[in-house]
Amino acid sequence: MSDAPDTPEPESGSLPEAAPAKPVQPRNPLHGVTLETMVVALADYFGWDELGQRIPVRCFQSDPSVASSLKFLRKTPWAREKVESLYLFMLRDQKRNAQE
């Protein structure tokens, strides 16, 4: 006789299935980067004026701020894609400049 308490064994299939693990994306430079981080980095790297020229949207051109930009970008998928694309360009440019 075992020392284990008298607890019924769960029936097979009655245990809740674990959620599938999120795939690790080691080669995706956008993985884990928030939109706020991207906007702040772009504004620091290019400045609001150049950012407004590269992505001509009012939130970057007229009285720009991180908060107004985030509000607009979260509602506008095409603009968010442009920000993500410019962020990737910035990362490549920084890497290129660091190697020189």
C-alpha cells in the first residue's frame, strides 16, 4: 500500500490542454518591440520634422507627440506598417554605421 492520499486518478483526456507555446522569433527584429518604442526611437533618430517628411501623416507633422502618434497608429494599419518599415530601415542604418 502506498503512502499517497486517496485521491482519484484523473481520467485520460480530462486534464485541460496547455496552450500552445508562442513561437520564438529570434530573427524577427520587431518581436517584442512596442509601437511606443518604435515611435520614440524614430523621433530620436530622425527628429519629428524628418519623420513627418518620410511618413507624411498629420500626427508627425502638426504638433507631434508620442501620445498622439500612438493613438493614430493604433487605429491605422497602413501607417503602422510604414512606421515598422522605417524602424527596420533605421536598425539597418545604425548597424551599417556601427560597422564603419
